[in-house]
Amino acid sequence: MVAAVLGLVGFLISLYLWLWKVGLLGALVCGDGGCEVVQLSEYAELLGIPVAFFGMLAYLVLLALSLLGLQPRWQERREPTVGLVLVAAVGVVYSAYLTYLEAAVIHAWCRWCVASAVIIASILVAAVLGLRAMGRPAATRGTAA
């Protein structure tokens, strides 16, 4: 459930950034202008597509996997949780790269991007903890990890 909620929040952040990038929103609300600097940099696109669009897709996949894992038929199966770990791990690596670019190359911080990086890292932690809990007997899953 944690991964599902975080996936939805991450999707909404990515949607917001993508809508701004494609010109469907006016001002980008960030606080200090760093978001616009980052979003207008050459690193805000990959293969001519806004990075935020890829973020939306990744968060949709994470949300779908999370919701699938909550279904009774899939609750005891590892596949949705393993999928969460894999997708989130790729997301963490790419977010770390983008965060490095913000700090070392662009010299500006997008608060929305930093929030997204924290969200994807939190999803990875939740998924890893969920995967670890699957290896324990059902009676002990609700206790501390």
C-alpha cells in the first residue's frame, strides 16, 4: 500500500512537470526558479522526450505493480514485489544521475525533482522490505523488519 500511494504521488509530480514542459501549464511553482533552470536544461529531455514523461510511465508501472500485489490472488506471490524492486532500482539510479547533474553541471535544484528522487528511493526501500517480509512466516510479517 505504501508503494501504491508513493507511486501515485510520484506520478502526479511527473505529470505536473510534463504538463509544464509541453506548455499546457503557465508558471512552474517551485519557489526560487531552480525548477525552470533544470526543466529548460538539455538534460530535461531524453531522445527528444521530456524526462518527466518517462517518470510518469515509471510511476504508472510502479502503481500498477503495487495494486496488483494487493490483489488476493497475488498477495502471496513474489513477482509484483520483485517487479517493484527492479523498476524502483532503475528509477533510483537514474534519479541519482539527474540529481548529480543538478548539483555538478546545471548548478540549480528543482524541488519537484528532489521530491521525486526521495519518493522513488522510498518506494525501493518499501519494496525491499516487502520482499524480505515475504520470506518470513505469515505470523511474523506484521512485526518490525
